[in-house]
Amino acid sequence: MNPRRRSPLLPLLLLAALFAGPLIAGEDGNNAAGEAVPLQALRAFTEVFAKIKSDYVEEVSDETLLENAIRGMLTGLDPHSSYLDQEDFKQLQEGTSGEFGGLGIEVGMEDGFIRVIAPIDGTPAQRAGIRAGDLIIRLDDTPVKGMSLDEAVKLMRGKPGTPITLTVVREGEEKPIRITVVRAVIKVRSVRSETLEPGYGYVRITTFQSRTGEDLKKALRQLQEKSGGRLRGLVLDLRNNPGGVLSAAVEVADAFLDEGLIVYTEGRIEDSELKYTAKPDDLLHGAPLVVLVNGGSASASEIVAGALQDHRRAIVMGRQTFGKGSVQTILPMTNGTAIKLTTARYFTPSGRSIQAEGITPDIIIPRLRLQRLEDEGTGVKEADLSRHLENPANNGNGGAKDRQTPETLATRDNELYEALNTLKALVLMGERAQAETR
């Protein structure tokens, strides 16, 4: 008898006990009363286990088979539930803190391929031209079909400075595109801000991390100081933001609300039923707010956009969002691994479920690429006429025609340009309404 060939009887008995234990009906309320233990399914499982142990071309350890079984149980549930071995668990913890190794894309599974939810700003993937919605079909020369999401992610991660070629299928392109991305240590700056025009601020949130709420408050203070202590309006950019930490999304929405429900979750267990409400104060003091979203805005981004839209605190502009309305809980195991399990659905304050639907913007902005045209200039203006009277406000320094026009926001980012114009209109309407009531 081959001493290396162990009888699978012991692991099979342990396996049967493991599976049968939680399936006894009526004790925990989660199973229907009188539900029978699925002995046929357990028998099939143990038969497959035994066949692999005895007939597979290479010897496979019990530990490997059981781990694969666990992975299969989770990945078969939905695209977001998964098993995290010790390395995966560590990388997840690094990712939520804002620094990790890889390409800089948020991905999910779709029909056996890898769908790009969104590239993260300032990362190798974004610089190389990877877009939200791209379908990855090959990693270097390895087909993605048949891989688990974890396997694909492991291939995309690697030593900083090493390249990987992604073959992607993109809407509007007739043939697959090959894009080479050089791996790097990804250091994500969650919040960026700038002044668009005097009094009008811009905040871009690339992903929701543990410090995002605190960083947003700091950015708002800096913008307000530059604007003399108060902003007239703000654009909050959540485009291509794949989500992240739920508590960070709650903090961001809370920053613009005085009171009311932000989001609530519903699940099968009591711990999954939660409600998050806003606390005073609105850090913008009621100034108009426009939120930009697109198909790469997912999960936590949709929580923020949905809450501000339901409370009529913001105008949401852009394109339909991704539609991820489920909550994943990280459940650490005793051996240093963890499972990421979908435990609840979340709902906006008005009771909308975003799952597979997304947030519909108040104002749709189609995806366009604008090109600036030179003035064809056959029209004649007063300033062009010989001996025209000067405008006294110009003090003899010429007029608007003497000023050079830099690259405009419209050609650099048309969606942001439209958001800024909408913001200005909201500010003007508010100021006129206040003037009429005085």
C-alpha cells in the first residue's frame, strides 16, 4: 500500500459533521421549520471529494480541496462575496488605508470576465488609458475565462515596475485593445480640491477610505479660506469612484446635511439592520451643491449621491451610476483568513434600492468630446469701428479683445463645465430670491 495515499474517510466524516451541524432545522430561526438536512447533497459532495482524492492526475491535499470548496461556496453566491486567504486579507486592509500594490483599478466579475468598475485617479491603470466599463479578457497571454476574481487580481498584482498587458473589449471599438500597464505601489489620495472660480469650489473624491471624511472637512476649510470665509457653491465629483468604506460615505453625506436619514441597510440578521442619520451642521451653510457621477460611480458613491438627491440638497448630474446596492462584511476567521460576505442591501432615505439600478441623475450629460473652433470672424462689433467711443470703465486700456483666453474648462472637462454653469445658475436664483424677500 502506498504510504502517501491516505484514506479520505476521516476528512469526509469531519466534512459531513461540519456541513450537517448548521443545517439542523428550527433552532436558530434561519431555516424553515422542519427543513431536512440535505443528505443527498452531502453524499454527492463526499463522493466528489473521494473521487478527486483517488483518481485526480496529481495528489491534492485535503486542505487545498477544502479551501477550494469554501471559495466555491462564496463565489457562487454573488460577484462580491469571496474567500480571503491571509495574503488577500492583508491586502484588503492595506487598500482601505490608502496604500497597496497593483494597477489601481476596481474590478468585478461578469460572465466569466473581469469588468472594470473604475480606474483610480493618478494610478498606472488610469494613466495607461483603462476606462470604466472595459471588459478584461486576457492578462498577458492568459485568458481570464475560467479564473476566479481572486486569481485574476493576484495576476494583476506584482512587483512594482513590472509590466502587464491587459486585453480589453471596449464599447464602440470593433476589436479588442491591448494596453500595457506598469505595476506600482498605489498610494491613493482620496480627496483633492481646487477653486474653479472665485467663490466656486471643487472637491474630487477618488475612493472612500477610513480618512476620507476627515480629509473632506479639511479641504472644505481650505476652499472657504481662499474664498473669504464662505463658498458660493461647490461641485462634488464622484465620477469613477468605485466606493469603499461605508462609514466614510456616511461622513461625506453628513458634511452637507443638517439632519435626516442618510442610508439604511436591511439583511437577515439583526446586526445587518442599521440606520445612519445626519448630525448638524451643514459645512457649506446651505450653499448650492452639484454632484457629478457616471457609470464608474459605485457603492459608497451611490450612497452619497442618493442621500443628497433624496434630501434635495444637491443636483446630481452626469450619467447613470453602476448600481451596486449591497453591503459586504469582512468576517475574520480563527486561522488568519477572512470571508467577504454580502450581508445586507442598502437603501436611500426615500427607500430606493440601488441594486442593479443605480442612481439616475437629475440632469443627464451625454459623453462628448468637445473641440474648440477658431473664430471665423466675419462679424463686426462696435469695438472694431473706426473712432468708436471707449468704455470709460476700461480707462483707455482696451477691452475684452486684448485679454488672452487660456484653455477653457469646457474643452478640458465638459461635464465639469456644465456642472459649474448649473451651480452658477443656482447661486444667481438663490441670490435673486433673497433680494426679493428683503
